Amino acid sequence: MRLRNGNSPTLANPSGSMMTVLVTGGAGFLGSHLCERLIGEGHEVVCLDNFDTGRSANVEHLMAGPRFHLVAHDILSPVPEGLPRFDRIYNLACPASPVHYQRDPVKTALICSQGTLNALERARRDEARLLHASTSEIYGDPELHPQPEHYRGNVNTVGPRSCYDEGKRFAETLVTDFARQAGLTARIVRIFNTYGPRMQFDDGRVVSNFIVQALQGAPLTIYGDGSQTRSFCYVDDLIEGLVRTMASGAEVDRPVNLGNPEEYRVRDLAERIVAMTGSSSTIVHMPLPVDDPRRRRPDISRATRLLGWRPVTPLATGLEATIEEFSTRLAQGRRPVRQPLPAMAYG
Ligand code: NAD
Ligand code: UDP
């Protein structure tokens, strides 16, 4: 176990409502925004990450503070001894974009199973409450639209996305059964496509690809004819949903969808980003990846009813903030950029 900033975590829960919180995958896109939010609320935060798809740069602005601790660790091994007792555990560690989770699909499946079990074991030992990050991918290529939580999905068990889709489905079962058996308080959120600052340039996701391509004047790569749809949630709204779900009562003992119900065609997103960046980029079409869902849109009535949550950031506002942060990072040359290609794009 290594603490990257040399701070020594306090061993007791600070007084009042301040808590000691573990965020697995905390140096990733969502994890870094969550750490920032929790630090802002005055909590002590331990961010555990193996930097597989995350970067310490995502949390370096938090490192100087005495309540933030960065631990280099792979969740396939038990959460290290020597860390404080946790009140809350957010289990986010897992590659999330197709190019990343398909790079080592066996490891992805294991992160969902063994990795989740390790987070659960630590929650049991510390009597912590655990929130697990599941995904809209558990619905597969949905036959029911929009997707409510009671929909059981349409997932290929042996396709290129299965390590993630089925892995996350298994993780939901594991979290639910473990919580029942161990008397643990656990929450499961099904996160729909989320975007915002600090997404990786080359994670292959549609928003990051299109913004990087538009800013560099390269052609925007639409897979298929671009008529497939997604619903895009701005990261701040999503983090609000995570925090509310973690704080929720027993009525939220089943999975809850978190996402923005506004649905867009991929080709409309491309046109919007070209217009917003003032880019001269053209559009090229590439093969649609295998098992690429045709439509996706969350039914968030459960989150709205039980958590009083709904996204408040319009797509234009969220994209503007994201484009600005991407421009700054590109100008700083923070990372060499290559043109991303679709994962498993069999014609
Ligand atoms: P991300 O790839 O940016 O973050 C994942 C983090 O987990 C990274 O920092 C990575 O280094 C870390 N990690 C991966 N494997 C690990 C391991 N074995 N041990 C320790 N750390 C490990 O992805 P994200 O978008 O921030 O996603 C976070 C979580 O939210 C994931 O569980 C993902 O499945 C879920 N999710 C995200 C979205 C989205 O749109 N961003 C949608 C649905 C679900
Ligand atoms: N997509 C695209 N061009 C790209 C990247 C993605 O047309 O450069 C499409 C992709 O095929 C999918 C949608 O955009 O239909 C969303 O892809 P992403 O990987 O962002 O999310 P996911 O498929 O996991 O929902």
C-alpha cells in the first residue's frame, strides 16, 4: 500500500457528520469528480486506483489537502490493511469504455467479480455502507424503451461487450446477495452515458472522440449511419445522484437508474459539436461495432420519486464546459493524441 501524498489518514471517524470514505477507481473520470465533491463536503477521502484507465493528474489538485489520500492498488487484491476504518465505500473501479474494457476482457470480468467482492469484504469488516457503480449496459440492446429498472435486458453472453455487460450483471447479483447475507447496507446505481471534463481523449467514447476530432479539425467518425441514440448526462448531475443514493434510506434497496432522459441521435450529436467548436471537420462513416445498442434512454422516475433527483444541466451547457476543458488540456499538450478507432468494429 502506498500513499502518494504522504498524508497519514486519521484512524477514527472525524466528529459530526464527517465521514471516512473510500472511492475505488477514484482517479478515473467519475471517481475524480466524486472525490472532489466529497472533499468539498469536508469528508476524509481515500482514493484507491491502479491507474489502468485513470490518471493521478485527475486528482492532483486534491493532493495538497490533508483529508485526501491517494493509494496505488489493484482492487483484484483485498483493500490494503493499514487504511482507516471506512464509513462509506463507493465502488467505481472498472474500465468503462468499450476500447478499455475489451483490451483485457478476462481482467474486466474479474474486476466485476473478485474486485467487487474485495470491496464488499472491506465494507463488511468496517460495517461501511457500499454503493456499487453498475451501468445501463446491463440492459444490453434493449427491447423496451425507455429502460425502467424492472426491465431485465437483452444481453449477449458471449459477444465482445459481454465481459463488461455480464460482468456488471453478475456484480449486481453479488452485491445484492452479499448484502442480504452479511446484513450490509448496499446501493446499486445503473449509470447511463455520462460526459464532462477529464474524460480521457482516447477512451473511444462518442463525446470525447467527437470533441477531440472537432478541435483538431479531423473528420468525426460516426459508426454506422449515426441513427443510433444515446442519452447524455453531465458529470455534475451524475455525482449529485451518486451522493443522494448513498445517503438514501431503505426504500432505495434496489438498483436505481441515473442518467439524463434526453435522447439524441449520434449524427445529431456530431453536427452539434462541429457547430459548437466552429470546426471545419467533415464526417466519415465507419462500421458499427458488434452488439452496439440501437437505442438507450433511462426511465428515471424511480430516482426522481425516491431521491428527488433529476439532471439539471442542458446538453449545450455541459458540452460547452467539456469543450473548454478539452481545449485547455490539448493546448497544454497534456497527452499525445492519436485518432481513436472503434473497438471490435467488425463490418
Ligand atoms: P474510468 O475508466 O475513467 O475510471 C475507472 C477507474 O478505475 C480508473 O481510474 C481506473 O484506473 C480504475 N481501475 C480500473 N481497474 C482497476 C483495478 N483493477 N483496481 C483499481 N482501480 C482500477 O471510468 P468512469 O467513466 O469514471 O467509470 C467509473 C465507474 O462508473 C465504472 O465502474 C463504470 O463501469 C461506471 N459507469 C460509467 C459510465 C460513464 O458513462 N462514465 C456509465 C456507466 C457506468
Ligand atoms: N460512436 C460513434 N463514433 C465514435 C464513438 C462512438 O459513432 O467515434 C457511437 C457508438 O457506436 C455508439 C455511441 O456512439 O453507438 C455511443 O458510444 P460510446 O462508446 O460513447 O458509449 P456506449 O456505446 O458504451 O453507450
